[in-house]
Amino acid sequence: MKAEIDTTTVKKAYARWAPVYDLIFGAIFATGRRAAIAAAEQVGGRILEVGVGTGIALPCYSPENRIVGIDLSEAMLRKARERVEDLSLSNVERLEVMDAEHLSFPDASFDVVVAQHVVSTVPHPEMALDELARTVKPGGEIVIVTRVGAEAGLRRIVEQILQPIVRRLGWRTEFPWERFARWNEQRDDIELIERRVIPPFGHFSLVRFSKSEQSA
């Protein structure tokens, strides 16, 4: 069975998740969602939410910040648009279908780029990370909430066994911290400023990178 993720699989998976996503994952990911928003608002300004999904995080941002949201799934974005309209979220500039690996925004468009549960769901995570880095302004931050896979041991074995199954659900179990570290080492304009374990299960982390002012 194929273990890698592809765009078609992800689109199909999240079309299925869209009607029930908030019900199933809303409470489970609430701690990480609050932590990501709090981190983003320490910088504030114009914020890009990559993988905005159903827009569950949108009402939590301060009205003083301007929010742009993108997602690969049209079905998820329909929910987000309904939420924006129902709650009259005037600080949400726009919501668009877009691939995290190929963002259409110009360089340095945002003060903060937030990606919650995205990096481990795209076919080429390092490409997506490069796009987050490209679109954030010098002096800005990239705020990520992600599942971090085990480096070794029993959990690593279990993740390898489960990967061909969970790929159909739209994510990967195998994404060790080593991949973030290797990507970061190759970027002289990006600095890791925080990595914090968050619930649930201790398998998830809040990760913050800053972009050097010298990259302007």
C-alpha cells in the first residue's frame, strides 16, 4: 500500500471531514489553537492562516488584526465562509482555495503566517515551509502547530505501520523533528525561537520561527 500523501487524497479526505471536522477535532485541538493565536497576536498585523479549514480559529483573532485564510479544500472553505458571514467577521480580508506548497501571494506579504495541522498533511512539507518563509515579512514570525513523529522506539514502529492507513484520512504519522531541524539548518534567514509540547497526548508541538530583518 502506498504510504506517501498526494494532493488528490488530501482533497478527498477533507471533503469527507468538512461536515464533522469541528465536532470531532474542535475540542481536541483547542489548546493548540489558542496557543497559536496567542503567539500570532504577540506580533499582530496582517496574518495569513494556512490551512484555515472550517475557519474555527477565525473568531478568536482580535478584530484589530487582518486575517487572510487559504485551504486546499473547497468543502472546508465553504464552512469557513459561512462562519465569517454568520459572525460578521469584518477583519477577515478573504478566504481562498490555495495549495500551501504554491502560495500565490507576493514575497513578504504578512506579518505572521500561521499553519495549524498543515505541515504533516502536505505532500512536500519542506516546500510548504519554504512558502511560509517566503510570504512572511522580515522580522515576522511563522507559527506552526503540528504533530511531531517519534524518532525511534515503539511509537516510531507503530507510526510506520499506521501510515498507509492514515494517509487516507489526510495526514501522515511519520514526521520526526529531524525534518524541521534539517530544513531550518538550510535557511540562514530563519531562526527557531520556540518549540513547546502541547496536548493532546504529548505528540503535538507549537513551533515558532522568526525571519531575520537582514533578509529584507
